[in-house]
Amino acid sequence: MNSYKDVWYVRILHDFPHLNFSFHETNSTFDPENTSYQESLVLWAAAPVAFILVILFLASCCLCIQCVKKKPQKPPRTTCLRVVVAIFIIFSIGAISVGFFGNEQTSKGAKQFLEALDDTNQTLGDVSTTLDTLVDVVDKVDGPAGIEALKDILGKSGDVANKTLSPILNKIEEHAQQTRSDIDNVKSHVPSLLLQKFSKEAVDVEFIRWTVTIVLLCFALFILLTTSLGCYKKSRCLLMTSVTLGFFGLLLVWAGSGAYLGLSVGVSDLCYDPDSYVESLGKDDTQKDVIREYSQCQASKGVPSIFRKEIQNAVEEVTEANSTLNRFINESSKFIPVSEISKPVLHIRVLFDYAVGNVTALGELLGCRTLHKDYKSAVEGVCETALVGVALLLLMLPFAGICMIIVQCLLPRVWYLAGKRRGYRPVDDSDPFCHRPPPYNGYGTMEGGGGARGSCTLEYYRDLRRSADELQSEERVPMNDSPPPAYHPGRFPARYDLE
């Protein structure tokens, strides 16, 4: 089997400069436990957030300017401006749609990684169970139902039987102890990786990431749809709501962009050389060598060499112990009745057969092809499937953010020009068709008699109460070169000829 080969976008992201908080360049090798490396990822995640904070400040200034700007005398056309806003809204919605696909692609890769991790956990768990079983089997061989029971029988059979058969039992015991030693060596060389705990944490983190991304994209989509409705209806209320929500939406979108930027750089560092990082998880050089053999397994290889020798020795020791047990049975028939030793001998025979089966199964479990297949599937899930989704989100979120910035800058202008204009406007007094107030004939002056001059006004209002029939019978002579009088509902006002 071939090891994973990094692709072009992994190399591009891996080549991003890694700087700590002191702006000193650090090593780009994936090392999540290193403080300087963590700081470099945090800086990349913070860069888009700092950018959007500056943009939001400028957009706020633009909105304030539009609010205090003098309103135009005539309502201008906003069609062209609203079409431009609609175009960028469509671009943003398209980018968000691709973001949904990227989120699902990332989830698919994470699922593949978790499934491979669970398979590896299952294999390592089976290996650990088999090793514990072998240790328990060997201990039972030397237990009170095995070798100790035969020694008790020999102690009651006389000195000759004891002297002849005891060395054979000691030989069986030595083979059992040597088998135990081989099993312990295999157990010490198996990497004690806490994959089960890591698998549970990875499931929780992936669920949170997927949920937060979905909420973020849906919120951005809601803002864009609200903006579209406000522009279509030219509703100043909806437009102002869109502007207010847009500030929060832009902050969230660019915060998500920063999070995915830091994540993509870190994952690319891992995928650039995953074998080295996985090897570094070993506690000592021996475990690191074992991990290297599994990560670089070839099709012609079976059990790694470091395990192959120990397993072969264990099989040989159990076989020798079985042969020695047969010899003991043959020799003991000369001194002891077969019925007395049949029960402990049968017990030991069953244990040896069980040990041979478990050692054979252990060799199959430790074969490199199964674990290497799981390892390769996990790396491909992260570095090929999931990283593609992360890259799509990394491209689409900033693109949608830029389109939303443009929309956010245009919305104050749309809000400024949209809606109904209310209030008084200047009127041309020379327009003959404009309504005029009635002549009050010296309104506000005082006559010499000391009383208010109200007869003219009262007479005028009495004229207003005349019926339309009486007014139609009056003679009306139009003034020379004068426009027709303004119309009052129900009648024409009386004509006042000035001589």
C-alpha cells in the first residue's frame, strides 16, 4: 500500500507564514501542543476579524453621513441602485449555497475519519483483550488446577516419581513463563494511544462545528432575504432593519472566515506530513518504530518485525510445552495411575490449545494491512474530503462577506432615497392656478369709531353662504388680461373690481 501524498492546496496553505504574537516566524510543522504554533493559528484566525471591524467602522460613518445629509427636493430614481444591490445579493446567496455544500463535505470527511478511528479503536481493543487473555491463560497453567496440582500428586507418589517427573513439570513451567514473557513484550510495544477518548471528543467538536456553521449561513441568508424584500418594497423600516442586522451578520461571517482560515492552515500542516505527527504520539522510540511500520505498510508485509519474532517465539514455546506435557503423560504412567493425573493434565491441555488459538489470532490482529487501511482512510477523510469542504468554506465565506460589505455600503443610500417625502415645499406665488386666501380688506386695522372693522368680513362670509343659484344669476364680467379666479368648492368667489 502507498502512503498518502499531499495535494496542491495543502502545500499552498502549509506555506502560509506562521508568526507568533511577537511576529516572529515559527516552525510550520503541525504541533498543537506548542504555544508558538498555537499563536500562529490564532493570528491567522484574527486577521479577518480585524479587517471587518475596520470596515464596519467605515460603514457606520457612511450611515451617519447619510442620516444628516439634506434631503433632495425631488424624489430621485432608485432603480439602478437597487439593481446593483440585487446583483450582489444574488452573488452572496450563491456563495452561501456553496458554503452549505462545503459544510456537508467537511462533515462527510469528518465522518470517514471517525469511522476509521472507531475501526482502529476496535482493532487495538481486540489486541489488548487477546493479550490479557493470553496472560490469564499462562497464569492458569501455573495455577492450583494445573502445574501445582500435578506437583501435589507427585509429592504423594514417592521420591522416585518425584525425581523423575518434577524436571518435566519444571520444563513445562519454564515454557509457560517464557510465553508470558513474550506476550508481555508484545503488550509493551503496542502503542497505548488514547483513541477512544479522542474519538468521543472529535464527535462532539464536529457536531458543534456543523451546527454553528449551519446557523451562521442561515442567519446570513435571512439578512440577505430581508434586504431583498426591503429594496423591492422600498421600505425604509426593512432597510434599516437590514442595515442593523447586517452589522452583526458581517461580524459573524468574517469571524467564521477567520475560524476556517486558522483551521485550514492547521489541517494543512497536519496533512503535509501526517506520518511524522502520528509517529510522535509514541511514548518511546520502540513505539514510534511500530507506528512507522503501520503508517508505511507494504502489501508484502504482514506482522511488523518487532512483533513477528515475539509471536513466533510464543507459538514455539506453547508447542514445546504441549510436547513436554505429552512426555510427562508417558513417563507418569510408570509411577502414577492415569486416572489421578487426568483432570489436571486435561486442564493444562485445554489451556495450551486455547493459548495457541489466541496467539494465532493475535498475529492476525497485529497484521499491518488492516491497521494501515484504517490509517489511510482516516488521513484521506481529513486531508482529501474534509479539507476540500473547509477550503470551499474558506473561499465562499469571504466572498459572501465582500458582497455583503458592498450591499451594506449601498443600503444607506437606498434608505436615504427610498420612502415617501413629507413636509412643505416652496410654492411659486406667481402661479395663477395656485389657491389663494380670500381678500380680508384691511384685516387687522382699526377704524376711528373705536370698533373692530368686521362688517366687511361678515359680509364676505354671508356671501359664502349664498346658494349656488343666486351666484349663477349674477353678472360676471372678466377682468381684462386676468386669469380665471381660483375655484372654491361649491361656488366662485365674488369678483372685486379695483378702479
